[in-house]
Amino acid sequence: MFFEAHHSTVGNYFLIERNKSMSSFPLHIHRAYECYAVVSGKATAIIDGVEYSLTDGEAVLVFPYQRHEYKTEPNTETWLSLFSPDIVGSFNKGGSLIPKDNKFRLAPWDIPLENDALKKATCYGICGLFDANAKYVERASDEGDLLSKILSYISKNYTKACTLKDTASALGYDYSYVSKIFKKMTGINFKSYVTTIRIDEACRLLSSGKCSIAEAAEAAGFSCTRTFNREFLEIVGKTPREFTKSLSHQR
């Protein structure tokens, strides 16, 4: 389970792509809406534990902070669009409402990415087609809103101390309650999650080629190089030095 921190917090984020080779995508969560469609072939989408079988012309629309993953069969062509909730302000349901059923029919289309008007029209087109037959339900109590607040706080503060205690205090919730809800909805404890986000940021910085290993570690929120090296190896499967060396071979 991981949280895609960077595109999730950008107000005008938009992505659209076709893919013929993606066999699967692991369980993840983010702030953006995500539309995943099958152009040809077969795939499975699992959203908040509910499994959807998809074939030609079928899609799912994942709402912000819904846990989701994909499993694609060989020779399947897929279409993916991610976009910030800020782009579709009049459609955005906030953190409390989610679809009763995420599946709908969609004939994917391609647009020139440099055209901002068409990008916004695409987002509203997806939401409009989905909303035409959708029914919505409330998330359990305030769990969805709270998770949204926690993830937002982490994304803005992970380069600092960013402890569970600090987060609970900043959001005005009980420490134990925040810990319980976070583990329940993400399947990972708070500290491990923050570490994963920091390593993700370090990988991004190292991939840019503009930072040394020490600079990337510090910028990602690690105060101890030894801890950074240990956590990096555990999560990435390579040491930071091995990771940067593999990047140089790809360039």
C-alpha cells in the first residue's frame, strides 16, 4: 500500500495515457480522481476491497482516497486518466461521499495535453458520464475526511519531524483514534507510511540527477544517513548508491 504524494496535492494535475504492457499496478491511494478503462482485453480493478471485472469499453472511476489496484491480463490495452479534484470543483463530492458502484461504461479518447480547455472538458466528461447513473453512499462516520486530512498533513510536513503525536495535535483528534483509523484505512502504521513517502521523495530527487545522496536524504526528511540507507535498502531493494548507479546506466 502506498500514497502517491506528489501529483495528489497539485491543484491542476492532469494525466492521460494508453498502455499495452502494464500487467498490474499495486494497491495505492491518492487525492486525485482516477479513471481506468479497458480499450481491448480484460482486467480487474479492486477498489476498497470490491472487485470489478472489466472488458472492452468498461471503466472504473476511483474517488479521492479510495484504495485501489489493477490486474491486467496479457495483450490488454488500457486507458488511464488522473486529475485533481480542484479541476472538477462543481462535481467534487468531498471526502464524505463515495460511489456505491465504481464501474461504468466509457469509450476512451485521446486529447492534446497542451490544450488546457480540452483537459478540463475531459475531466468533466468523465465525471458527467459516471454521474449519470451513479449512486453515492456516506463513508463510515468521518473516517474519509479524517484520512484526507492526515494524508494532506503528511504531504506538507514529511520533510520535518512529522510524528503521529504532532499530526493528531495539529488536526485536533485523539492520538489513539488517529492511529487506529489510519491503520484501518491504509493497512500500514503511521511511521512506516511516512518513511515510505520520504523514500519516494528521495528516489524522485536522486532520479533528477541534481542531488547527492546526502542532499536527497536531508531534503526527504532524514536526519540520520545511516537510518536513510537502511530504510532505502529495505523499501527499494537497493542501497542509495546502487540506485543512483542503475540510473546512470539508463541514461
